[in-house]
Amino acid sequence: MDRHIVFLIGEDWFFRSHFRARAEAARLAGWKVTVLTRTGDAAALLRAEGFEVIHVDFRRARLNPLAEFRLLRSIARHYRALSPDVVHHVALKPILLGSLAAALARVPAVINAPVGQGFVFTSARLKARLLRPAVSLGLRLAMGARGALAVFENHDDLTAMTASGALPSERAYLIRGAGVDLASYRPHAPPAGKVRIVLGARMLADKGIREFIEAARLLRLRGVAAECLLAGGPDPQNPASLDASELQRATEATWLGPITDMASLLASCHVACLPSYREGLPKFLLEAMASGLPCVATDVVGCREAVADGESGLLVPPRDPAALADALERLVADPVLRARMGAAGRARAETLFADEVVCAATLAVYERAIRHDV
């Protein structure tokens, strides 16, 4: 009989972009895979690929206690009906509600994966500050629940949780990000013409979008010959989302909108940039390094795990457009440095971030989970 793993994750598109490779590896290893998620356009694609996908009514911005209680009951009912061997909870709300549901349904093994910490931990808004203590406490309790394993995307988050005493270190694993397909993302000869700098992300303030636009303005004032591109769509459910009108007004950087073929876009660019305030481990930077591009990112949790400062790219302070512009200008002016850092990034992607590396490490965690020796 197949072993059964259930993923609980907020959005179907995020599962497909960040966890599909691991789910496929699990299926090839003999696991039955079910995905509980809020379904949208990606659900049909996942079902066509052979995954069982079940809708649950996740709403990231919702704070209605009654609605969240109904969601908790729904998840618990699904867990009882599916009777999984392992549940894999991805991101904050799935961890908090999924852990309670798993206890109610007596799921034998739980894996929690806090992939970044989102609006509650990066925003200075009053709502985020009010929520932060309760979410932090709930996360500590869920992560430290007896028998649960935890997978972190970076050393900073792993160390913070284990050093706090909430989670024994023997139950914590480091798996660096979502992985990257090295065949799809590969180096190309640098395109001719003006140097193109691309930022790929959801259009959120905490991804450093406004700092990038300001850095692009500074580069223009300095007479630097570069084209700055924004690749990605707004996220209306996220309070930090920029709206389309603001992005269209930002003439210093060209907004391309949502991108369906990031590999081709990266192949047409010279430098990748992500001035985020905080990350788990950003997939865009992994894709950029695999594509042989040097990266400029912020010296924050997650980004510094991806980019080796001075080797595969440059790290700058967060929320500092002038420092960001300085780093970008340095790479625009030096094609030899771009080539050296791009090659180092590709080697780093091959060694640390390849799909094969991430999938093998994830399957090892699943095997430990079903042994129940935690």
C-alpha cells in the first residue's frame, strides 16, 4: 500500500511553483500525494499532472475568528477522511491551524515548514504589530509540539527557533529553499545592448519594490546606462501589495506584469535584484544564479543564505536605495565582474539549490517522520 502524504498550503500556485518538484519526487518514491489548498487556476494543472487537489478556504488576510474556526474544522475533517501517514504544513497559517487539526485527527506524523514569515513579521503597520506576539506564541507551540519535525529554509530561522528552546535541534532540518531546475534555468551568452536589471517577485512593499524604483531613478540621474525591469503581479490579498496604478506610474522601472516564462526573461538580462526586507529563501535568486546572473540582494534573513556576498553577488543594507544603486552601478560598469559572479552563482546553484539536492533532503525527512523515532 502507498504511503500517504498530505500537503496543507495556502495557495495552489505557490504549491506548484515551490513544492511540485518535491511532491513529484515523493510520488516516484511510492507516496500518494494529496494537496489541501485554496484552489485557483493552478489546481487544474496540478490535477492534470496527477495530483489529488482538495479545496480548503484559506484567506491569508482574513482575521475572522469564526471563519478560521470553520476552516480548522474543515481541515480536521479532511485529515480524518484521508488518514495520511504524514502531513506537511507550509507557511504560518497552515502550520497554526494544521497542527491543531492534526492533533484533533490524530495524524501520526507532522512536518512544519515556515517558508518566510510574511506580513505579520515584516510590516510596521499596527495590525501586524498587534498580531505578532500571538502568532509568535502559536508558532512556537506548533513547532515544538511533541513528535513534530520542522524544515527551515535558512540558518537564521532554524537557529532562532532552536536557541529559544521551543524546538529541539534534533527535530530541525535545513533544506535551502524550493530548489531550481538546472536544465530549465541555465547560463546564456550575455545579450547585446544596454545592461538589463530585473527584479522578480510579487509586487509587495516588503520585497523592496519602492527601493528598487528609487534606485532606478538614482541610476538615471547618474547617467548609468541600464534598463530596470519589474517582473511579477500585485497580490491583492496581501496588505503590503502595490497596486497596478502605482507600478504603471513608476517610469524609472518598466513593470512587465506577471511572467509565465521566467527562464527566458532571465536569459535576456544581465543582473538580478531582490532588495527584500526578509525571506525564507527566495526562489527568484536561485533561478537567477542558475541562469548565470550576478545578484544584488539585501543583507537580511533568507537573501544572505542565497547570495554569497562578494562571490555570487553583492549584499546591501535593506531599505537603502542609495546603497542599492551603488551596487547595481558597480555591476553595470564591470562586465568581467558580472561574468565572474554569474559563474560562481551557477556553481552555487548546482551544489546547494538544485532540485535533486532539495528533493533528496526532503524525502529523507519524510522517511524519518514515518519511523516515529522523534
